[in-house]
Amino acid sequence: ALARSIVIRPRVLLFDEPLSNLDARLRDQMRSELRRVQQQLGVTSVYVTHDQVEAMAMSDRIVVMSNGRVEQVGTPVDVYRRPVSLFVADFIGKAIGLECSPIRRSDGEVTLALLDSEVTVADPSESGEPLTAVVRPEDLEVTPDDGSEPAAAGDSIAMTGWLRGSEFLGSESRLRIELTDGTLLEAV
């Protein structure tokens, strides 16, 4: 089907979930091959998928849509690291939204009250609207409780919780952690 499509030298290729019926290994191989062919031909491609990994691996730019509305447009790194909403953050990868409240704003930064700690970050909203901190499972570092107070370092905050479950997935383990306030987190 791809050969039939490219032989006529189209200006745009449209893909509608072309890999959805393939097993995981073949999907990975075909994803790489499609990206290579697309780049070699230099043809603009619109690739529709519900597979977030596929979207990030195949794209120069991602458009996240919900209910027919564009939620965010950006590079894979921008959409993943700087989502404009909790919907986008949760749709592109796993995300934990933590309520936080601004304490003070100055010079493009905001200091937030977050899980009994204060953290200062670049202010994503000069409007003063409520904020939600997004934490990715891979951003959490889990250490055993040795009886001492956890210490925050640099741009991190310390949290205390209990391990409530784990899954070994080969190259990684996923841990479910319940914080003292009842918040559930997933760490990789």
C-alpha cells in the first residue's frame, strides 16, 4: 500500500493508524521503516494514531486533539515536557497531577506550595490562574526509609509514602506508592 501511494509522488501522505493490527515487534520495525521512507522521500505526512509512543517516535510535530478540538501543537519534547493541560499530560505518557497553590510570583517564576514543601519553577501562567504540578513516573526517585528525614536536593522535593504494589516489566519496574496524604503515585 505504501509503494502504491509513493509511486505517484504525492505532496502529502495520509496515514490512518497503519500499524494498529501488527504485533509489538513488527510494529517497532515498521515504525522505524516508515519514518526512514518518509524522511528519505521528504514528503509531508499526516499520521493519525492513538499510540503515544508511536506519535512521539514518528513525529516532528504532534497535534493532540480532544473532542474535535486542538489541545496542543508542538514538538514531541515540548508536548511531553511542557503540556498545556492535564489532559495533554495524561494523554501523552503517564502523568500525576498534583494540586498546588501559588505562594508568590516574581520575575517569571512562581513559588508553589506542593505536598508540604515549597518549590520555585518558571511561571507557566502570568495570569494568576490555578496551577497543577505534573509529575511523570520516571521523574520520581524511590529510596528506602532508613529512619532519617528525607532531604530535598536541588530542584527536588522529598515525600514520604508506602509501597503499595509493584510490577516487574523486564527493562523496568513500576511501583505504586501511597503518600502520607493519600495521594497515589506511580514510579518507574
